Amino acid sequence: MELEAKLSVLDISSAEPANVSVAHLSEVSPPVHVHVAPGRHELRAAFSDGEEVRVIVEATQGQTVPFSVVRSARETGRASR
């Protein structure tokens, strides 16, 4: 598809229920498949207990980037690829 060749696609998932915001999306529940401009984007995930995770996602033109939002009580939250 021509659109996907010019943009990047983020495939965002989460093992736990969370509301995710990135680029033009605000507080959606994964799994979510979103087109974004190539470049760096801040992804925010809010969990029901109030914990919030913020990570930078690198989106590459023409590529689908899978991300799984994870957290740990012992570490800072992060997204893993």
C-alpha cells in the first residue's frame, strides 16, 4: 500500500490492560496498529493502578515496528521490541 511505504506502522501490544497514547492516538487499549510519520515518538501507557510508562519509539519509513508495553515494580517502565 502506498500509504505504508511513506509512513511507519507501530504494532503496539500490552500483556496487561493499559491505555496507550502515541502521536495522534490518545488513550486507546492495545492491541493497536497505527500509522505514524517516520521518526521518534513518545509512547505513554497508563495502567489501572496509576503507574505510567513513557518510552521513545523509533519509527522507520516503510517498516512495521512491533512494541509490547511492559512494566516492572523494580525497574522504570519501558517498551520492548
